[in-house]
Amino acid sequence: MSKTILCIGAGYVGGPTMAVIADNCPEYKVIVGDINAARIKGWQSATLPIYEPGLDAVVKRARGRNLFFTTDIIAGIKEADIIFVSVHTPTKTFGRGAGRAADLQFWEKTARDIVEHAESDKIVVEKSTLPVRTAEAMHRILQSNTKGLNFEVISNPEFMAEGTAIDDLQHPDRVLVGAMSTPSGQEALADVVDIYKHWVPEAKIKTTNVWSSELSKLVSNAMLAQRVSSVNSISALCEKTDANILEVSASMGLDSRIGPKFLSAGVGFGGSCFKKDILNLVYLCEYYGLPEVAAYWEQVIKINDYQQRRFVENIANQMFNTVAGKKIAVFGFAFKADTGDTRESPAIYICRMLLDEHAKLAIHDPQALPYAATDLADCSAAEISYETDPYQAAAGAHAIVVLTDWQEFRQLDYRRIFDLMDKPAFIFDGRNLLEHQKLFDLGFNVFPIGQKALSHFEKTSA
Ligand code: UDX
Ligand code: ADP
């Protein structure tokens, strides 16, 4: 093997990214380390710890050949030439910046582990999303070593999205690599670029200074989230005016300057990145004395919260002003389709609001049920059931609430579901996923997002 790469952190980012690197660079040894022994055991087994379409095949090809998973991070540090740091950087829950700033304790711990155990020069690559200028702190910690070692810090943020991670990694829009302008910084940059050149066309590999690279990642996520909040805010206006958000989004998206992506209205964005990164951006703007800029970006989160509250209020209003004691079937708990991940999923907040209204929930999701049970562990178990069978979830329910855009929900037998439900039967389609007219014709009262409701009650359909 010509080089050894270590990745610290075997999560949603580290695992798939390293699998794709190992798959495309057979002459590099790729070690993925994590302190979580159960997670590592999962990566070594037939059932990987995360669900991601296409991931199994990539891991199978490379594992044991040049891709290895381990809890022995110290040995990995000693052996590696290039170390990717891919630990989580959640929002701080305590002290200064609580609720906004990134909690960098896991990240700093890895820097200190590297300093303690390194026996040769290393290139350290920030893969985790970090506040702009974090590389400076990392460089300082690493250079504090008394062994005479040199460390170069590179920023190489990951832009893959869950559910499409493998395709995003194989065919990225761009790979961003930021480095210091020093000769050794530029040398390190070339080494990291060399990895990606194995499969990414050079025109798509963009090199910048470290700070631009760090900030580009934060702002890319903020801009995507802003599009979702923008369209969600307009969905509220559509519901008041009989304009249709699908038609408005499609019309806007035809403008090549706007483009069609990230214009789907729904119950709001979730996932581990958008909220955390915007909060982080807001905190940074406040820190640098830019309150107007901070307030601008904070509004993106406020609209997201508003959209979820609005959705639940509509459910209660339409169901004769009360959901107390009524069974509600929740279709989808993951934060988006094709993942089992529920981090910051709108479903968590919506289910909690429905439970506050004393609804009884039957939650169905093709992948996310174990996480759903953890996310709602503190709620009354008597009020929630977790159903692997959607028909079982719908049996005796007054309403179906669609919270994730799983395509398989479109294929269900809604005549059978209607027959199983209490009447009148309601569907609140929080993802505009289903065929509303067909459902209405079957007898459902249908409430989409940003579109006219299809109700059999004259008063509400007027
Ligand atoms: C995001 C970024 O897309 C990715 O580049 C970055 O590396 C990590 O964060 P991810 O969170 O995995 O990826 O999913 P994404 O597809 O961006 O969706 C985020 C949320 O926005 C989901 O809850 C999704 O349902 C929602 N969304 C997305 C909408 O509500 N409407 C849309 O039009 C698009
Ligand atoms: P992401 O979505 O950013 O990949 P995850 O939470 O899925 O975030 O993964 C981060 C991983 O980093 C976790 O599996 C966690 O156990 C691991 N981790 C955190 N701190 C350390 C550390 N000091 N050394 C090794 N692994 C760590």
C-alpha cells in the first residue's frame, strides 16, 4: 500500500466516505476508527450500522482488502499518513453559546489524541462541519507537540446527502479542498487532491484557502435550508389564497437562475446538518458583531419551527378541534426518505406536539422505528405503538399523517386502509406525496401542504 489513511469517526459521514475512497483507491490502506465499539462491530458485520442505498456493495468490495474498521485509534494514528477527522460537532447544550455554537469537545479530543500518539508528520483533514477558523485552533493544538513533528491542517468538507450518499460521493458536484498558503500547506493540499483524482474529474476539484472552505460548507447548507424555508413560508400563503405550491414551485424552478431543486414544501427540514449549521452561522455572525446578518439567518429556523406548529394546529382544527384520545397513524419518522436517520426529524417535534394534545400514535417507518422509539423514550409508552405493518398502524385510526417522503407509501392499498380506519377518515400529507384526488374519491378528507384541501365537509371545503 502506498499510503495509509485513517478516519476518526465511523458515522454517517466517515463510514460511507471512507468506503468510497477505499473502493476507488486500492493502493491506499484505509482504516476507519471509532470509540463506539458497537458501531465498529456493525461495520465489520453483514448488517452495517447505517442504512444507505448502495453502501453494502461498496463496503463488501473493499472491506478486508484495503478497508478496515477498528476501535484501536492509537495504532491507526501511529500508522497513518493522512488523518480525516469525522467526529460529530453537535450544537452546544451548555455554557457560552449554548443552543447555538458548535460543541467542539469531541473534535478537540481527537486533535489531542493525534498529538499524543503521532510518531511522524501527518496531514490532518477536517471532514466534520466546523465553524470558520477552526483549522487555526486545530493547527495550534497540533503544533504544540514537543516531538518536533509537523502537522498540516486541510479543510475538505463533505457535501453528500443521506439517502443518496454513495451516488453523491461517486459523482460529486464538486470536491472542495482548502489549505494554508505555505509551501507545506500546498504540498498537503496536493496529497489530498490526489486521493479524489482517482475518480473525480479534475475540473470538479476546487481548491481554496482554509477559511473559505470551512465557510463554504456552512453556507451551502444554510442556503439549501433557506430555500426550503422560503418555499414553506409561501405554502402558508398558498393555503390562504388557493394558489397551489406545486405549481408555484414548478414555475419558479423553470427559471434557470432559480433551478428546480430544494423547492418542495413539506413539514420542514430535519437532519443532523441544517439546523446545527445555521445556528452555528448565527452564532458566528453574533460573535463577529453582525447582528443583522445573524437575525437574517435565524429566521430560516423560525419558519421551520412555524411550519411544524402550523401543521399540527391544522390537524387539530380539522379534526373537530380535538385529537385527544384519537388514534393517529404516523407514516414516516425518518427525516427524509431512504434513510433510517431521525436526527432533528420534523417527526420528533410533530409527534411530541400531538402527544401533548393527548393523541394516541401508531408510528410506521420502513427503516427508522428503532430510532423513533429512542427519540420518544421519555413519552408515555401507553400512548405510542411502533408498527412494522402500515395497515396495522392505520387500523382504527382517525387520521394518517405523512411525515416522510418514502415512495413506498404511494404504493399502499388505500381502499383497504380506508376500510380499516375510523370515519370520518383524514389524511394530512405533510410531504405532498400521495395522490390526493384518488384518496378523496375513496372517501378520505385530504389535507396537503400549500394546496387546497379536499374535504367532504362543506364548511371546511368552502
Ligand atoms: C444536507 C445537504 O444536502 C448535504 O449537502 C450536506 O452534506 C448534509 O446536509 P441531508 O441533511 O442528508 O444533506 O439531506 P437533504 O437532502 O439536504 O435534506 C434535508 C432536509 O430538508 C430533509 O428533512 C428534507 O426532507 C428537507 N427538504 C429537502 C425539504 O423539505 N424540501 C426540499 O425541497 C428538499
Ligand atoms: P456524522 O453524521 O457527522 O458522521 P455521527 O454521530 O454519525 O456524525 O458520527 C460521529 C462518530 O464519531 C460517532 O460514531 C462517534 O462515536 C465518533 N467519535 C466521537 N468522538 C470520537 C473520538 N474522540 N474518537 C473516535 N471516534 C469518535
